[in-house]
Amino acid sequence: MKKRLLFNKEPYLFIAPALLVIFIFMLVPIFLTVFLSVTDANILTVRNLDFDFIGFSNYLQFLRSGIFENVVTSTIIFVFGSVILTYVFGMYVAILLNQAIRLKPIFRGILILPWAVPQVVLVLIWKWMVNPQYGVLKYFLVGPGLVSEDFTFLGNPNFAMITILIVSLWRSYPLASVILLAGLKTIPEELYEAASIDGANPFQKFIFITLPGLRYVSSVLVLLLTIWSVGNFVIIWLMTGGGPADRTAVLAIYSYINAFKFTKLGYGAAIGMIALLFSLAISIIYYRLFMQRQEQEK
Amino acid sequence: MKKNKIVSYLLTIISCAVVFFPFYWLIVTSLQPLEVLYQWPPDFLPVNNPITTYLDFLRNSEVAGWILNSVLVSGVATLVSTILGVFGAYSISRFKYRGKVAFIFLILLTQMMPGAFLVIPIYFVFAQMGLVNTLFSLMLIYVALTTPISVWFLKGFFDSIPKEIEEAAIIDGSSRLGLLFRVILPLMSPGIVATATWCFIISYNEYVFAYTLINSNKLWVVSIGIASFIGEYYTDWSQIMTASIIVTVPIVILFMVFQRYLVSGLTAGSVKG
């Protein structure tokens, strides 16, 4: 077919409504966050537009507050912990589901079930399972004498973070598995057959065929997981609310608490901006380290 | 060879058991009266009759109202974002034009803006407009949250339909829109249903905006309704779990029915690269 040389406005008209929605509700808010972060806007007075510009005071206040290091450390532990756990377990499940076994649809249905269930429900189930008095997980641990009777999962800062990481893993690995499984299917079977003939063991096949074959999928997946976990709110909010003693307060939680609990919308916005910059920085470093090289190789 | 197979099955079954246990516990807890629930060691078997328990709860609690609110909000949002998505995805998948790469980048960029941060400026704007504490505010937000995903999903489905079909129809003198509605959309109806399902699930499950924007409990949607059972000093876990089952089952059924399409929609973009 001959290419039309005239300016064609059809594609623009088709995509305009979707772009408009994204522009109004995603881009404008980013600029608004920047704007709010240099004001002392408070929820109680915000309806009358009653606030002043205070420059970078919000940022400085956060950076100088004793809790800054604490929040950043928790964020890093949560983000890296959940990305690594999710990727590893997601890969394990993807490999399980990629085998030629019977009843696969049933196994797959069960293994990706946590993906279908509302996040709030998932978190509440765990909150009940780690209940300090009647939690079933405590029962499993007290029985063989692994922990004492007065042990609480969420009362101890380290165990609170570990519990949160496990919930986060259970929530997000199905998506990782599904994406990795789709990637596994694109690796030609002949490679594995050839390796078998050469006497490679399953571990060697995994290292030298599977991992390189999944390079592109993995890099996209890890980037997405990282961005999502920087912004994850519901799990920590409902499990601990940031406690004990703010030890599980990641940037997303701390920003929200300040904006809506302590009504300091401007201060919350500044912390939100720091979280966004954090997420952006990770993405750029990550892109430089892994994805750029791959694109050059392509 | 035989031994490998057994190991495979064993690993799969153990993994399934571990992953499924919390759901089993959800079901068991929802079917235990409080005196069984609050005993040590815990009882591992359900006690109550599931059908009467769930029906009674549906009748005597506010959960039906929450479901109604959720379905209304998510339904409207899904309808709008699927329509926006069809046109947006058609544009990206079928035309070559200046600015397209930037548009695609913008759509992907939205994934970097999580709800917990977005909620601050959105609250600021909605407070000025008097939209706080209305279901309409949630509809707007859910359209915004699901439109990028809808465009991205549908682009994958459009890409899978050969261009020759359209070229033939254009030669036959069909208009672009006529072509889209009479020829292409019927071909990708599974893709549209999958996209709509996914948008619905995302809206139905959303928590942060609903929690922040809705105050009065008449307007509660499912996610905040269930979480509201958690009290500072006392929590009725049996109620929470019963309510959770009631609001989750429809979504899980929806998910399982369309599982295959959901997976293909989700992986189309990330795997092809």
C-alpha cells in the first residue's frame, strides 16, 4: 500500500482521550507534588488555599530529622529484600510450571492464586496468622520450641520486617512467575537437548542456558518489581502501620503518615518527592548497569 | 528419569501446599465460632456450615452495600478505561506518527507513580473541587489508574491481529471507524474481555485512594470495609475472614475464568520487548 504523505490526524484523535486522562491524573499531580513540597500546606486549611511558600524547609527538616536514616534504611531493606525474594521464588515456581507434568492447570491455578485475591484480604490473612495470641504461625514455631511462648512477630523490629517481606513475597511472586514462564517458553528446546548430549547437569543448564535466555525478561521484571516495591503501601500499612517504633516505616508509609495522620500535606509531599527521586535513581543506575549493555548487544 | 518425575511432583505439591495454606486458614477461620477461634492450640478444621454462615453474614452485615459500591465504581471505571484503551491502543498499534514513542513512554511512566504518593496531590485537587467523600472521585481515579494498563494490554492484542485484514477492508472502501468496529473489535473480543476484567480487578482491589478519599461508611467500598473490622483493642477475626471470603470469591472466579487471556495480555509487552 502507498504511504499517505498528508498529515494524518486520525491516530492523534484516537489516542487523545487516553493521553488526556494520563496527563491530568498522572503528570499534573507530579508537578503539584513538587509545588506542594515547598509549601506548608496543611490538610485542615488546604480547602481555603491557605498556605505559604517555605522553600526547601520541608526537605531540610526531613533530612535533618533523626528518622531520615531510619526510613531510608527500612526502604532499602524492604525494596531489595522483596525484589530478591520475589525474583528467586518466582523463578522457582516458573521452572516448576514449565515442566511436563500432569494436572498442570490445577497446579498453576493454585500457584498464582495470591495474585487474584485483593491485597487487603491477603494482608489481613497474614495479620491473623501472626496474631500474638492465637496466630497459627506462632503455633507452628512454638510447637518444636523454635520460639518462646511470649514471642510476637510484629512486636520485634527485625521479625516485623521479615514478616512483611514474606507477605510481600507471597503477594508478588505469582506475577514474576507468569512473566518468567512466558520467557522460559521462548528458549528453544534444542539448546537443552544439545547440552544434555554434552553431559551438562540441570544446574549447568540453568546457569548457561536458562539465565542468559531470560536476560531481557528478567531485567524488565526486576525494574518493575523495584519500582512497585518503592511505592508499596498496603502491606506495611495494614501489617504494622510503620511500627514498632517506626522501624518498618518506609518512605511511602512515612510520607502518607505525615500528610494524612499529622495533616502536614506539604511535608508529606516532600517525602514523596524524595521517594520518587529514589525510585528514579534506582531505575537510571539499573538501566546503565544492565539494560543499556544489552541493548547495545542486540 | 522416573526419579526426576517424582521429585518434580513432590516439589510442586509441597509448593502448592505452602502457597495455599493461608487460603485454607482463611476458609477455616471464617467457619469457626469465636470460642473455637480463640483457643490454644488452634483447631485446624472448619466447624460451621459454610452456606448458612456466608448467607447469614451477607444478610446481616453491611458487606453487601460495600460490594454494591465497589461494583458500581469499578464497573464505571472499567467501562470508561476500556473504551479509552481501545482507541489509544488502536492508534499505537496501527499507525506510524510523530510523537508515538513519547506517548508510549508516557504510558509506561505512569507505572512509576505509585498511589501512595499520587494520593497527596490528588487529595489537594479534589478537596478544592469538593470531590472528597464521593464515589465519583473514586471513579475518576480508577479510570486514571487503569487506562494506561488498558492501552498496554489492548496494544498487545491489536498487534496479534494481522494487518492484511484491515488493508483488504480499506480497499473495499470501509472507513477507519467502521473498520475498527465491524472488523477488528469482533476479532479481539477475548482480548477486550480480558482487559476489562483486569481493569475491574485493579479497581475492585484498590485501597489507598478509597481509604483516603472516602470517610462516611455508607460510601465504603470493599477494601476499606473489610479493613475497618480491625479495631485498636479488639478484632473479630472470624467476621473479617467471613467478609473476606464473600468479597474475594467473585473476583477469584472472574480471574480463573479469564486467567489464560490475562496472562497473555500481561506478558505480551514484557516478553516481546
